Amino acid sequence: MKTIFRNPGISLCIRTTCCQIFNNCKSLSSFSDGSSSELYKKSSIFEGKINSIEGVRKEVDDVCCILESGPWGSAIENALSSLNEKPQPGLIIGVLRKLKDVNLAINYFRWTEKKTDQAHCPEAYNSLLILMARNKKFDCLEQVLEEMSVVGFGPSSNACIELVVSCVKSQKLREAFDIIQMMRKFKFRPAFSAYTTLIGALSAVFESDLMLTLFHQMQELGYEVSVHLFTTLIRVFAKEGRVDAALNLLDEMRSNCFEADVVLYNVCIDCFGKVGKVDMAWKFFHEMKAQGLVPDDVTFTSMIGVLCKSNRLQEAIELFELMEQDRKVPCAYAYNTMIMGYGSAGKFDEAYGLLERQKAKGSIPSVISYNCILTCLGKKGKVQEALRIFEDMKKDAMPNLPTYNILIDMLCKDGNLEDALRIQGAMKEAGLYPNVITVNIMIDRLCKAQKLDEAVSIFEGMDHKVCCPNEVTFCSLIDGLGKHGRVNDAYRLYEKMLDYDKIPNAVVYTSLIRNFFKCGRKEDGHKIYKEMLRRGCAPDLMLLNTYMDCVFKAGEIEKGRALFEEIKAQGFIPDVQSYSILIHCLVKAGFAHETYQLFHAMKEQGCILDTRAYNTVIDGFCKSGKVNKAYQLLEEMKSKGHQPTVVTYGSVIDGLSKIDRLDEAYMLLEEAKSQGIELNLVIYSSLIDGFGKVGRIDEAYLILEELMQKGLTPNTYTWNCLLDALVKAEEVDEALVCFKSMKDMNCPPNHITYSILINGLCKIRKFNKAFVLWQEMEKQLLKPNTITYTTMISGLAKAGNVAEAHGLFERFKANGGIPDSACYNAIIEGLSNANRAMDAYKLFEETRRKGLNIHTKTCVVLLDALHKAECLEQAAIVGAVLKETAKSQHASKYW
């Protein structure tokens, strides 16, 4: 009989036969009467049935052998037909259960359907579903379910559970959810266990909405839900901070006449407390006692933990003392929680006192108690005290692996690598070997301390027989190397990660993309993203936000816009960070006018703006001229409890300064100072520029003095703002004094600085002084702009230095400069006045060919020069142009 049942592929088809065999066995064993012929007859029947089973099993093996002999085609079909023209259900089920290839099974399933010319039995369909589940291939699932619906039967409970469990095991929870919804679409009733299994799995990843949908479906189908199921849902909603939804579930549970038990109250106290709803946790604690339930150790400890984490230490102490009343055996878990509470508050003497109190009650503090204290000492930076406690604890409890990890962590954070390695050595002497957590701590802390070679050394020194690197190890080191510019080393480590059969997650790819872009290797960044998709790693929202930010910063504006749309295409809802990146980068790229539309899209989507988002939108409004909107948003920001930063004030002050609302800008400056905000050079420079542009020079000087009194040093932009204001006010000599002060303060002038001064000097006809500055600028290897060239050429020409002006003009063109109309007119006039009529005329023709405007005055000066030089033909052409110019000017005046 064992031989018969070894093959599960034909277990169903022989179930009935086996029962008959068993009954025959019984009758044979109890047979005491009757003739020998009857005995022989029964024995023959028994032997015949055994042979029949063996025959079915052999036929199943033969069919599978044919199916696995090659690709599906006419040769396979002919071989199957020659074996059995009309396969029976038992054979089909046996084959489906033995096959491992889904596609092969589906081909056989369809072929037998065609051969028998009838629908398959329920067990055949369910066997196919189970095979799909085990192979995790659901391409044909909907079609198979639809067929079952038409035939009039649904998946068995076993098949339904297999489908869901298969997805749960491979962490494809959304796919499992979709399978259940597919069953409901065809009016099937998924198994109770399928629902509860999936709800349990979803609770681990906090997919509360999907859990609630499944829960309500169970109720619609008439399944009896339990307090345990309600507890699971309430825990997840409460942990997510969705308090209203959790309370609604509690009310629903009570309306269904379920009584809350101690476990549910403990869950509510713990979860509501951890999301900051401490008063609600207290309410549950008192309600529990009012309901006649006795709080257990978990209840007290959870409530004490909640109070400690919310800095309500005194209430925690009172509750702890209430718990301790008349208690002979102390609760070690409660003591540990209270020790952690004292330690987190920095009250280490009280924590040590509690340890002694625990000992006095006959309970030796465990290693967990000491680990709590060490953790808190590490967070407070008390490294030496932690090392003392580490030595003291050995009297009561032997340090364990987490103890050593805590010490190594705090020593690495403190930059004390030598002592961290010493502790690692002590760990080995104690018979404990560093686990992957130890290695991860050291690598992570060393990377953050920029000790990359030491981190790489620890990684390469890992004994893979004792401790293998995991995904976190690789991720920490890849990120550390990439952040500090060693992107090639980071990529080589990524390749090694693949060699170790570790699957890189979105965090690894985010780090690689960000760091390649940061190093200016945007093409490699794009390749990493494509490789991630090719390897089947789904991007998360953080990766897409990071990638979009990098793409925008690399100047690929349209690609950045496309990535924002891809966020939606991937099934994500853009969050406040997505919008902040998009608005910020579009503003920098000159598309500030789009801020208003994107801001409203963000609001309509329900995004809650954080400080960064407010700053981004305010900056966009200011740069697009919507300063009033920015001002309103600043007030909204304050009303929502977000403290404006120096960036916020800087954007609004700059916006107001640019539209000459300087008194309001100055009032905002005073408001920022009153809020204790450290003002930066950008804000002061905006005000200097604003006051200077409207000629309020004295106030601009006052702002400059204030910023220097604050210990700030004016930069090139600040000085340029002041110099430009002085030049526009025709206080050029004062501007030259400021220029000297600028150089005395070791602030390097740029081409804009020189351009401002040269323009100013030429305006007051100090051409020689302007040329001196020009030469100084050239020595500094600074490149003048078109306006500066035009001003200098015009100035030299007017000063009679036509040769220098003409040389400068030709050099400007030779360096790739494109002279404008003003530049051509200036040099033509200069050459004409210097009696170089034909040189002037050549430039006159060049100007006309380029379609640039020639001034009337320029034509008159050139015409006079040509007449003097007796160049009558050229003079006639200039005269004709002059007439046309006069006519067009007259016509434009008339119109």
C-alpha cells in the first residue's frame, strides 16, 4: 500500500479504489468460513485492482515523458494520441499534478479538452490552478477562472489558499490582493484562510486600506470575523496614525457585540501611544479597568513605555510604583522600560538606583537592562561612563552580541576606531564573533566619518564562513564611497554584490544614480536607472524624486518633466517633495510662471506643505512677479505653525526689493532679526541692490555697514550692486573709492565689476582712465561682455584713439564676439572723424549686410568724411541710404 500512495499525481483518481481495497483486506483478514473458491475469487479482485492502479501510474509517467521530450507541436500531439486517444479524468489530473512546467500543463490541458470534446472536471481545473500557484505564473489565471465560472464551479479552498500563499511567500501582496478581487469578479467565494492569510501579511507592511477592503468583503460573504481580526486591523491603522479609522473599527466591533479583551486594549495602548496619542492611551487604560479587566504586565509596561517616550516621566514613575505595590516578584520587562525612560531623560543616577532596587528584590538585572543603559549613554555621548558600566555589568550578566555592538557603535560615532577594534577583539576573546550587524555598524560609522579605506578594509577582511555581508553591508559601503566621489569603486562593489547573489534594492540604485550625477557623469546615471528596470527592481517614490532632481540639475528640463509624469505612470501619487523639486528646478530654469499652476495642483491633491515646500513656492511666486501671493503664503506658513527660515525671508525681501517696495522689504528684515534668524549676505545684497537702483545710496551704505558689523564680508555681487548704484547716480569717483575698498578687502572683481566702472568712466568722458581699467581686466583674464566692448570702443573713438578702438573692434570679432548696432555705429563715427573714410565705409557696408540699424548721425558723419576724401561714388550710396532713413523716420512720425 505504501508503494501505491507514494505517487501523489494519481492519489485522487484511486481514492475510491483504495477504499475498496481496504474493505476487501478487512473482509479477507476476518474470513473464517466459506469455500476456498470464494477466497481465491476475492484475492483475484484485489490483485486486479492493484494492477489497475499500477497501470494508471505507468500511463501518467508515459504521458509526462512524452510532454517533456521536446517543444509542444504536432509530434507531441501524435505521440499522445497513439498512447491514449481519449484520456480519462483520472489520467489528466495525475499528469497535471506531476508536471512542473505551467505552459506545458496548459497545452496538455487544452489538447485533452479538444480530444475528449467536453469540459474538464473541477479537480482538473483546481490541479492547474495549484500548478500556477507553485510556479507563480498567473498569465492565464483570469481566463481559467472565467471558464470555471461558465462551467458552473469555482476554485477549491485548497487551490484558493495556494494561490494567495504563493504570492505572500514571494512578497507579491498586491498580486495576491488582485487574485482575490479577480475571484470576486467572477462571483466566487475565496476561502476564509485566504483572506486571513493575506490580511496578516498586509498588516506586516502596513497596507491598511487593502486590509480594510478584504475585511469588508469577508463580512459581505458572511464569514464570521473575530476580535483577533479586528485587533489586527486596529493595530495597523493606529500605528499609521490614522486614529479616526482605528476608532471607527473599535465602534464597529462593539456594535457587532464583540467584547474587547486584554490583548486588544494592550494593542490600543501601545499603538495609540506610539503615534503620540498619549491621552487616548490613558483613556484605554482606565476604560479597561472600568470594564472589569485586570491590566497585566504587558498593559503596565506598554503604558509606562508610552509615557516615557512622550517625556511624561513623572506619570510613568507613578504608574510603575502602582504596579510595584504588593508585588513580590518584580517584572523585569517593566524595570527595563523604566530604566530606558530614566536613561533617555539623562537621569542615570535614578536608572542605576533602579538596578540596585531590582537586585534587592532578589531579581538579578539581565543583560537587557544593562544594554538599555548603554544605549542611552551612547545617545548622550557619555562614552567613558558607558565603558565603566560595561565593566561593572559583568558581575551580574555576561555581555552579549548586542552589548558589544552598542559599544562599537558609540565608539565609532565618537571617532575612536582604535577602541572600537579593541572591543571587537574582546568580543572574540569572550567566544562571541562579530555578526553582520557588527560589521554593518562599523562600516556605516566609518563611512560617515569619511574613513573609507578603513571601511573597505573591514569589508574585505570579513570571514565569509562566519559572517557574510548582506544587502545593508553593500548599501552602506556603496553609498559611502559614492558620496565621497569614489563612484567607480562604488560601481565595482555593486557588481560584487551581484556576484554574491544579493539583490540590490531601490536604496542602492538611488545612491548610485545620485552620486554619478553629482560627479557630472549623467550618462552613467541614466544607465544605472535603465539597468535597475532591466533587472526587475521597481523604483520607489524616493528614487524617482532623487532621479528627477538630478536630471533637472543636469539641465535636462524636458526629461525632468517627463520623470514627474512617470511618477504617476508608476502608480505613485507625487508627494510634497516631488512638487518641491519640480517647482524649484523649473524656477531655476526660468519657468517661474508655472509656480501658480503647480501650487494649486499640489493643494488639490491634498499635499501638506512642509517648510521646504513653502520656501520653494514662495521663491517661485517672487521670481514670477507674484510678490503679493508670496506675502500671503508667508503669513499662511506662520499660521500653520511653520517657522519661516532665512531662505523664506530672503525670497520675499528680494521679491519686494525688485519691485521697489523697499520699506516693506526693510520691515521684513527687522521681523526676521526679531525672530532670532541669522541673516545672510544674500538678504543684505538684495536690499543694497534695491535701494541702489532707486538712488537711495545712503540707505544702501547703511545696509553695507550693518552687514559688516554682523561679521559678514561683502562678496563680489554685493560690491557690484553698490558700484552700479553709484555709477547710475553719476558718483563715479565714489565708485572708484569703493572699488579700491573692495580690492583692499581681498574681494576679487569680476568682468561685471569692470564693466560697471568702464561704463561709468566713459559716461563722464574719462576715456583714458576707462582704458586703464580695461587693460587691468585683460591682465586678470576676465572676458568683457558686448556692452563693455561697445562702451570702450565708443569711448576710445571719442577720445581720438581711433587706432586702439579699431584694433579692439577687430579683436572682439576675432574672439567670437558679435558686435551690435551701437558698436558698429560707434566705430564708423570714430573712423570717419579720423579721416579714415574708406575703412569706415567698409564697416558701413558690413553693417547693412547684417541688417543692423545705421543711425542718421552716423550717416551724416560718414558722408562728410567721404566728400572730404573725394570718394563720390561711395558718398552717393551713403546719401541714398540717408534719404531712405529720413523718409522712414518721417513716415513713422506721421503714423
